[in-house]
Amino acid sequence: MTARTSTESARDIPEATVARLPVYLRALITLAEAGTTTCSSEELARAAGVNSAKLRKDLSYLGSYGTRGVGYDVNYLRYQIAREIGVTQDWPVVIVGIGNLGHALANYSGFRSRGFRVVALLDADPERQDEVVAGVDVRPFDDLEAIVGEQGVAIGVIATPAAAAQAVADRMVAAGITSILNFAPTVLAVGEGIDVRKVDLSIELQILAYHEQRKAAHDEEAS
């Protein structure tokens, strides 16, 4: 069995659209903080870095929130997108692996401001377990099951070395976690009904290196 590759909802929103909704939400938050109360699809698309036709298509899956000749009410659309992707509620999150990356994630203020509350930091290394990061005690990894049960945790973050990631994922799933954000440079095998999102910083850098190489080759041909 493999992880689900699409987000299931009553409206059957395409996965590519789901992936862009947080980008639109971030753009709307920025517009609101700048004092903008209404915006056109062109303005919102420009702020989000997509074309306006794609944005209008994506938002059509949520309903009709724009007014012809006026545009979108920024705060209302912001709320509707936040509600659709589930960040109007408070999601408890556990982070496993409190090395350099785990520290950075624990200190990331974006979790708290986007509807996610880090309820526990876990590490198997006894030397880590005396630490307090961002006001949260680092606890033994063996406390995972108790914390998931007590806090109702559905989302787990893996920031361990690759060799430990699968075992951590297995424990998370057995404990009742159904969504995993994986920063370890490895592919996880999980059962049906478990959503996994992978973040591999080295791959993203390699993609950038490819584009830099292409640009350099193009410049040489043009000179």
C-alpha cells in the first residue's frame, strides 16, 4: 500500500490547486497587512506569483467569492481559504529529531501564526532531553504514544537522519498520526490513509543549480 497522493474533499479539489491555496493565503495576508481591503484577480495573482487565469480557476473550486468590477474582499477570501485548508483551527504538532533542523523548525514562528501548535519535541538522544527549545521541553522519543493520545496529535514532523526516519514514521502511524511532514532525505513507506509531504532541501538546491547552469550556457552562446 502507498500513501495517498491527492487530498480528498467534498469538492474534489485537484491536488495542484490544494498546493497553491497556501500561496494565495500568504499573499492575502501580506495584502491585508499592507492595508489592502479589496484586490482584483490580477493583483492577487501577481502577489502570489501565478497567472490570473490559473488563480480564477483555482478559486472557482471554493465557490464564488469575487464581485465583478470590484474584485475580492481580501479578509473574507483569506478566511475562506484558511477554512478550506483547515488552518482556522488549532492543529497540535509533534517534531521528532531535535538537531539543527529540528531546532530551526521548533523556533519557526510561522507555525504558531498559521494555525499549528508544537505540543512536543522528541529525540532519542538522552543528551537532547535536558534542552528547552522555544519554550518546549525536549522529551524522550518513547513518550510519542502518550503525547499523541493526550494531545490528539494528527500531524508529525520528521527531522531525523535518513536512517532513523522510517522507524519514526512507523511509530507515528502506529500511535495514530495520519499526516507526516518529512524532512529526512529518504522516501517513507506508509499505509493507506496516511498523507506524507516530503521536503528535501538538497533536491531544491540541485534544481536551482540546473537552472543556473542552463543560464550560464545560454549566456555563453549569446556572447
